[in-house]
Amino acid sequence: MQDIVERLLNGDRRALARMVTLIENEIPQSRRFLAELHQHAGRAHIVGVTGAPGAGKSTLVTHVVREYRRRGHRVGVVAVDPSSPFTGGALLGDRIRMMELAGDPNVFIRSMASRGSLGGLSAATRDVVRAMDAAGYDPIIVETLGTGQAEVEVMRAAQSVLVVVAPGMGDEIQAIKAGIMEIADIFVVSKADKANANQTKAELAMLLSLDSSRRAHDQDAWRIPIVMTAAIKDQGIAELVDAIERHRAYLIESGALATRSERQVRSEVQSLILQAAVNALKAQVSEEEWQRLITDITTRECDPYSVANELERRIGLNP
Amino acid sequence: MQDIVERLLNGDRRALARMVTLIENEIPQSRRFLAELHQHAGRAHIVGVTGAPGAGKSTLVTHVVREYRRRGHRVGVVAVDPSSPFTGGALLGDRIRMMELAGDPNVFIRSMASRGSLGGLSAATRDVVRAMDAAGYDPIIVETLGTGQAEVEVMRAAQSVLVVVAPGMGDEIQAIKAGIMEIADIFVVSKADKANANQTKAELAMLLSLDSSRRAHDQDAWRIPIVMTAAIKDQGIAELVDAIERHRAYLIESGALATRSERQVRSEVQSLILQAAVNALKAQVSEEEWQRLITDITTRECDPYSVANELERRIGLNP
């Protein structure tokens, strides 16, 4: 079992696939393996790709992977789906198209779906990226389904975040204002062969010029580019990969990569600790007891503060 | 100091104002007071009002409060602003307009701004609602600034959630799809004297008919109404208050109120415990030590899992 780490480090795809499964199933032993893998990770550039459903992200990712392959890279792809009843079907189709890449031994693709908490999905994504990184894949592309809070969380683990907008999706631009804007490093106008693509580009440029939230940000000096792509015609893809590589160089030279990594590591450690608290609660308090406690609070026989205090004591937090 | 609880329960506004300040400043003693207040709370109906900036929420709330006053209610209002550089100015204006109500001794209004974490704001809002509830205000209206994740979190503590949409704000309808939909109990089309208000109503009706996410929800039997209001003409306000009261009656009769309260209480207890873990970490680990640990992880001298384990041990979680 131990040699899964060695085999993974030697580039064995089956060992990597096995590790991803261990992570997804939250096998406790995976932590020990991941701790070892951490020593060998940190070389890959992590590229996040987000945008509303229908923006053309999967097609774009497929073409970006091909361009990286042309440049001699081994590429990892993690497709993250916070589960949603609305878009599951469409998504599956996208993923099948992307699987065309899977015949290439230098491309490693895994889909991850949310089965539990949002925090759990972010943590699992981070761990899968770590495993791919240790296995020598670089870059690793993390693609999310939409632009909600779950997606923003997942994107926080990326180093270069691409926000993809299709022409005429004014709603998306609104969504960008709402939260994605703060994490975007590169804007991509997909389907740029459409007539209204230039208008979308102009709207994005306007949005960028108005944006004040970035001023306090770690990348004042990075001017967010807007790259026009038409993936099915393979237009703009080389330019997009150039932009990603420029952003990567910028992050290293400016020191922003170190700042960003430190923030990510701190957030990871804190999440691990909070997850441990949640697990301790699960181990200490049965569903039956929860029900009884909740009823006592709603009937005002006791109050939430005292119950929390008592449970904190039981999991060791409040000795 | 103890008599603040007694005075508050007797309806003393200054005692309530004092309590809110204790909550906002996270004075540890406030917990003890809140535990007592909890016994006397639980009578108020908690109405959440959310919607994109510009939807006309504050004007609507002002008129809803007046209507409740006409019906003889004492009304509490909590205006929650997850801090945002974009809208601070506009918001202030809205709040000043709302303050016209503040001359009424049977209306209690407080604004709350995010100064720390999202979790902190939700918890403080919940505690302020509890204090107003114990002081005999009913209903208590919780208004948020926008429709982001912070707002959704705050809305989870409400019993009837109003989502306000202004005519022609197609972008908002998109935002509704993204997450607000799941928590809406009543839709309000504000500024219904505008020409395109009926179109907006039709769009919302379409959205509701398509929505499948509610099927697994606790309120299958509640058909979300769409209420048209023109607050400045005082049109539709009585109908809206009627709809809120119908929803309140529905929640009680169907048993959904109990289910909802239980879910809210459980979430509150869990949040309190996680907050205690965060506080324990703050007390145990200095900023200097954090920096050292983070650097050790980023330079691969140690790994996040081992660091988390060690810190869990130090705060008592992992003995």
C-alpha cells in the first residue's frame, strides 16, 4: 500500500487514479500519503476556469489542454461539479466531449462532484490537485460548473483564475460583479466569432475600469487582459495560453505567488482544523442526542449558548 | 448590570439598544444575558427581505412597517450590510429615509455592518433578533443589502423570506436562479407602476413553474405568491402584509415552522462551536507562530495535515 506514493511520484497513472479515489472517499490513510506527497508538490501552476453554465468552459479547456500539449506539458484537469439538479445533463455531455483528451497518456482528467459539504469539496479538490502536482502534471486546470459561492471557494486554490463569458450573456456580467470579479486574473470572451463578441469585450473593459475592489488586492500591477477565443476554430487559444504564462511569470516575479500560496495554506490549515471539530462533534453526539438537544432549545428548556458550551467541553475545546 | 435583562423584557428601549451594542461589540457577558433572553423569545415572526441593490427594499420595508403599525404591531427592523465598497453610499441614503420611522416608540430599527467574518455577522444578527423578540417586537424584519452568499446566510434565520425584484432587472432574475430561489417564500415585484412590471411578473411566474429544486423542500404545499407593490403610492402593501401573514399561518399549521426552527437551532449551535474553535486557535497561536508555520509548509519542511493535527491537539480537539 505504501508504494502507491512511490509509484505515483514515478508517474504511474493507476497509482494517481487510486490516490484520487482514496481522497474522494475520505479514506483516513490518504492524509498520510498526502503529507508525503506535499513534499514533492508545489511545481505545478494551478489554473482555475470558471463562468456561468453555457459559457463554453469545457470546450475552451479542451483546446487549452491541446495547446499545452503542443508546448510539451503534461496536463492535469479537475472538473468540479457542486451538484446541481439544473445542469447535470448538459454537464455530462461536456465532460464526455472532454474525455476525448483522455486517450493521451500525458493528460490526466478527473471529475469531482459535491457529495457532502462545500468545505469537503474544496478540500478534496485541493488534495487531488496536490496529488496531480506531485505526479508531475503542470499545469493543472481546475474547472468549475458555475459562478456561485461554491465555485468561488474552489477557485481560491488556483493561481491564475480565468473567468469565461460568452457574448450576449449580460446576466453573467452581473454575476461577475457579484463576486467573481475579485478573483479574476484573466477574462475570456468565448465564442468570439459571434457578432456581439466585441460588445461583450467592451462591457468587460468598462467593468474593469470601474472596479475599485482590486485596489487593496495583491496584484495592483497586473492589468487583467480580456482574451477573445473561438475554441471550435482554435482561434485565440495560443494567445490565451500566452496570457496564462505571462500571469504565471508575473506572480513569481512580483512575489504575489508567495503571498497567495501563504494565504491558501493558512486557509487550508484552518479548514482542516474546523473539519476536525465537525468530525469530533459527529463522533461525540449521536443523531438521537442532537434531536433531544434541539428540542430542548426550541421548547426553551435550555438555550443554544449553554448547549454549545457543553458540547465544546465534550469535544475538548472548552476544558 | 443584570437588570438590563429585566428592563429589556419590560420593553425599555434603552436597555434593548444597550443589549444590541453589547452583541455588536461581542462583549462576553452578552452571552449570559442572551441565554436568559432566549427563554422569553420565540414569539416574533421573523421576516427576511432580500433582493439586489436598487430593487427598492428599504422603501418597501418602510411601508410594510407602517402597515404593521396600522394593524397594531410593534415592529423591529434589522438592516444588515455585509460591507461592500460599491454600495455604501446609496445604502446610507436608504437608511436615512427609513429612519423617518424611528420617531415611533413602537418601531425599533438597527443597522448592522459586517466588520469581521460572515459567520460573525450572521450570529450577531441572530442575537439581535433574539433580543428584539424577547423585548416584544413582532414581526422583526431583517433586510439585507444584496443577494450574495452573505445575504443568503443571514436569510436562513428568517421564517418568511421576501425576494424583491424591480421591473426590468433581468440580471436579478438570473441572480435569483443562482441561489435566492431556494430560500424565497414570497416574491415582490416592486415599482409595479412601471410599464414593464407585468413582464417581470410573468418572468418570475415562469421561473417558479420551472423550478424543481423546491420539490425536496419543506414547503411543497406553499405556492409562492408574486405580489405587485408600488410603495410610493402605497399600492399592494396591505396585500403583501396579508401574504406574509398567510405564510406565517401556513408555517404553523403545516408544522414547517417547527422543522425550520429546528434546522435553524442546529445550525446556530454548530456555528457557536466552530466559532469557539476559531477563538481557541486565536488564543493559542500568535500571528508570529502562524507565519512561521505557514512558511514551513510553503517551503515543504512540513505539511498542512501535520500542522493541523498539532494545532488540533493544542486546542484540545485531538488529545
